[in-house]
Amino acid sequence: MAIIIVMSIGFLIGYFIFPKKWKGKNDRIQILLTTLLIFSMGVSLGSRENFLKDIIGMGWESLVLCVLPIIGSIIVVYGLSIVAFKNKKH
């Protein structure tokens, strides 16, 4: 819940207060900090003693949890595309 609150506050500040002329600098800062976050997550995972063993153990479960939403998304988008473009000519 805290993440949603912080993100909402950031959105409101960005929308109403943040100067448009700083947008380019803000983009670069976001990329830098996102890279730092991903790096620190990698260090944290890499320092776990049984990380590779845990990953292998979770492999099938992770695969299913990855593939099922992808298939569901494709089905939903395909169905919505048929409905949305039903009356449109190609």
C-alpha cells in the first residue's frame, strides 16, 4: 500500500508542480536510479547462498505463472480486437 501512496504522490507532484523544462533531466535521473535499483536487486539475489538451487526448484512454477498470463492476454486482446474492428474496413 505504501508503494501506491508514494507513487500517487509522485504522480500528483509531477502533474501539478514539476516544471516541464526539467523533464529531460528527470528522464535521465529515472534511468540512472532504475539501473541502480536493478543492480542492487541483482547483488542482493546473488549474495543469497542457495539462490541457484531455489531458482531451479521454482522453475516450473515460474514458467506456468509466466505463460498463463501471456496466453490470457493474447486471448483477451484478440477478442477485443475482433469486437473493436468489427465494423471497420481493412
